[in-house]
Amino acid sequence: MFVVRYALLLLVTLSAVGQQAPVKRERFQNSEVLYDWVSNGRAENLRTFVTRPKNAAGKVPVIFFVGWLSCDSMEYPDGETDGFGALILRLIDQSGYATVRMDKPGVGESQGNCAQADFNSELQGWRAAFDSMSKYQFLDSNQVIVLGMSNGGGFSPLVTRGRPVRGYIAASSWGRTWYEHMIEHERRRLMAAGKPAAEINDGVKAFTQFYDLYLNQGMTPGQAIAPHPEWKHLWYDAPDGQYGRPAAFYQQLQSLNLGRVWQSVNAPVLVVYGTGDTVMSRADSDAIAEIVNGVHPGAARNYVVERMNHLFEIDKKFDDALVPEVLTWMKETLAVSPRTSEN
């Protein structure tokens, strides 16, 4: 009898192991979610999330989201777990527009390894996701707004490859070289840590040399530090990468010419920045509007929120005024005839 019971228990256990738990998914009051795949240059399948307003008749405008630097999913089955998610989820349910998102390599259900994926392979995925919109009959390709958050806001025009869109939103983002961004970031980080002025000055001098070797000369952080043991105490991350991404990722960001990228944009731009942002600086953000307005005066607008942080939060709470502001800008932008090369 014991042998029979053991055999039955073993069969039940093996059966349970073979069954995968159901994937938890998002739920929206006003939208349905379509799950699909695109492929990057490495033949990795990347998960896409396409939402469609439930009461939509015919074609609808589209918000194409370009995500951040970290290896976090753009799917939020647990609701508003951070400010990025709050912005995404509220726009999906309140805009009346369709939306498109993608999980980068190695994130969520996407194939690959995010910790090893460089920027170029990630960009291939974003471009494939953008291209995939053409197969959905309910998406209006003439009414696309691209919304980039954090790192994604800086390079978002590269995703479209020059194809016309109705507008760009760059939120908590950057428009200079990655080297400039990091030097200023290191100064602000040392100041926030309460370091003496003399130590900050010495630290910034060392970081200017370190980031030149790392970002411009193609070394890993470990290789850059090896002949300079006096820098070792300054470095706070991995020897072969930073913030969970490989060194090549940031070297490829540094190789971008965002001045050229943004001066070629021929659409309205909304730049969102919070003065409490400790990740991107005001200069990082302002650069985008300055570049666009230098070519098309008045085409870019800065929306600055006092004390709002990188995740669109004020005092650890999502800024409820942000979504209405963004929706108003979107509706006004879509109501105006698109810009042409002659404008």
C-alpha cells in the first residue's frame, strides 16, 4: 500500500512540475491588451504589448512607449508599482488611444540576456516594435506620438528612422553626450553624499579621465581603473559594466550624436522634467528643447514640475497633474495639421 501511495504522489508531483503557473496579466477598464512578438537582429523574440480602446470604432491614434535603461518590464500586472507604471497605465485607460510597448531582450517573456545586451541590439528591438504597428488595422499610422522615458526619451527619434510622427514626449530624459551626463551626474552624486568641496573637485577630475577611457576609448571600467589604483575607491559598480548593463551599452550611447538626432525632428516636442530628479539634470533635459527650437522655433515646450523626481513623484506620490497635462498636449498636437519639411 505504501508503494502505491508513493507512486501516486510521485505522479501528482511530476504533473504539477510540468504545468506552468498562469502568467499574471494587466487588466484595464477601458482597453484590451493584445500580446505579440517582434524579433531583433539576434533572432530573439521580444514581447510586445498592444492596447486597443474597448469602444474604439475604426482607426485610433497611437502612443508608442520607449522605455528606460534598467532591465525592468514595461508590463505592470500588479498596477502602479512605480511612477513610470503609473504614467503608462493611466494613459492607456484615460487617453482613448491605442498604445504599443515592448520588453527588451531578457526582460519578462522576451528572449535574450538584458545584462549582456548592448544598446544597438536593444534599438533593433524598438525599431521592430515600431515597424510592427503596420499590421494592426485599428492603429492610425498618421497619428502616432512617441513617448520616451528616461534613457528612452533621449534616443526615441532613432526608433522611427525618420518616418513622420505627430509628436515626441521626452520625460526625465537627456539630450547631450552620455559623457557630459555622467560627469555632471557624478558631481551631483558626490554633493548629495555630503562630500567636502575639495574631495568633490578631486573626484570630478578623476572621473573626467576615467569616463574618457571608459566611454571614448572603449575600455571597461575595470580596465580603466587598473593602471590608476588611486581611482579604485571612486568606482561603485561592476568592473565590466554599469547599472546592470555591459560597458558596450554606454560606449554606444556615447557614440550617438543627439544634436543631429533632435535637430532632424520635424514634429512638436514636449519635454517633461522635475526639479527633484537626481538621475537626469535640468541641463540634460533642456538640451532637447534647445536643439529642436534652434531649428523650428517654438516647436518644443518645456514642462517643468517643482520637486518632481525621476519617476514623476512628489513626496513619494505620483504627480496626479502630469497625465492631464500630457493628454492635453497630445490632443492639441493631434488637432493641428502635421508639420512638413517646408514649415
